[in-house]
Amino acid sequence: MTAFRGTYTVLITPMTADGKHVDVPALKKLVNWQIEEGIHGLIPLGSTGEFLSLTPDERQLVIETCVSTAAKRVPVLIGTGAEWTDECVRLSREAEDMGADGVMIIPPFYSTPTDDELFEHYRKVGEAIGIPIMVYNNPATANVDLKPELVARLSRIDNCKYIKESTLEVTRVRDIIELCGDRMTVFAGILGYESFWLGAQGWVAVCSNLIPKMSARLFELVADERDMPAALALYKKMLPIVRWVGGHRYVAASKDGLSMMGLPVGKPRAPRLPLPDADVADLRRELARLELLDSIRA
């Protein structure tokens, strides 16, 4: 299997206007557009995909739609995080059976497991599937922190080959690479530009829902071309959108932004609320500045 590398979009899940169903035609269009724009990979059913707000049947529909539409043009990793280890195993096996290229797994997010419990959690999933695991460290939402020393332990599990590192401590990238060597490939979760220069081989990005071409190009400028002036200029151009989809509004801003760009994808499911009107106007101005309004054609 080719190693995962580059900018991967953690996809929103399009909903019908009434919010009651997954909008399959919109999801197909989103997947195709992302690939046409040059994105390197896709990750449905992450936090941005509202994985905790979908029924089991809706999850399967999202997986089937993304895998079949991508058709091996880019890797598709499925978010399979769960509070119960057995459920995480089941979801990961389901993703593998449905054709996923890998899974992304956030730690159990309520029980605050110890390091030993976390190791056993990932070990059991790793032994149950034959596709790579991207460990997802996001202490702000998971209530546990996978520190570099624990990541080094996890890297000894055969299928734990990748990590999405979503803290604001860019030195984590340096430390994970130092402790794990080639056993663990680091993807940035937040600090894409900064992490690339320290050796991260990818970025799991929210902003690439809206700006996939720029997000993919940023990685290429740093990792492949080592062109710091061009990369920094592009990063500064992208930064308002990166900030817009940061913080608590990441789902709402991504969905409203896509709708402004010509691809209606509905609103977030409760308890999330849509963007306030003032924020909608500000986001529209930023998209207009980048000439992205109505840029996704039928």
C-alpha cells in the first residue's frame, strides 16, 4: 500500500435542507470536486463530519458513497472512534469491509482512560483489522492527551502507522519523529504549515473543505519543493479561512461556506447552531476576497 501523505480533507457531511437525511448527491459532488481540486486524501466521519450525530445506517451510507465515488483516486480513511473498545473494533472492521484504505481513531472521549488502557484500546483494534490506523490526538475534545512517549508505545502496534497531532504545540511533531522514527508518520491537525517544516508528512485539514487546491498546494510547496517564500505567501493568503473554520464554529462555517460557493450542504445538526448572520456576512466577504463565491459549478 502506498504511504499516506499530503493534505487530507476531514469532510463535512452534507444534509438535506430539512436536516433529516444525508444528501448523497451533494456528498458525491463534494468528493469529486475535492479530488478534481487536487486534494491528496479524504477522511469522512471525523469531528467535522458530525460522526456522533449520525445513525448507523447514515454512517454506512457516507462510507459507501465516499469510497465508491473516490474509486481509489485518493485514499479514503474513515473515522471510527468510539467510547467502547468493542464498538471501535466493530466500526473499524465495517470500514475495512466497505473498502476504506485506513481508519482514523480518536481515543475514548468520556472515560479518560490511562496510558495502559489507551494502549490496549489501540492494540485490540490494530489486531482486528488489516488496514492502517491513524491515531488522533485532540486533548481538547477527547479529554486525554496522547503525549509523545505514549505515541512511541503505540507505534509498536503493527497497524498504528500514523498520527493526527491536533495540539497547538508544534514541538510535538519534532518529539514524535525523534521517538518513533519511521514507525509513525505525523499528520498535523491544526498547525499544517508550521508542522510541515518540522517533518510532518501530512495535514488533516478542515479548511480544505473550502480551499482544497490551496491546502494541497501548501503541502507540496513545503514538503516537495522546499520553497519557503512561496509557501509563506500562500499560507498568509489562506489564513483567514483557516481561522474561520477554527474553534467551535468549524462545522457551521464549513457548511455555510460551501453553500456560498455553490454547493448547498445543509446546516449542522443540533445541538450545533448555524452561523449568526453577522458571521455569515463576514465569511462571505472573505470568500469574495478569494473569488470563491459560486465557484463550484454544477
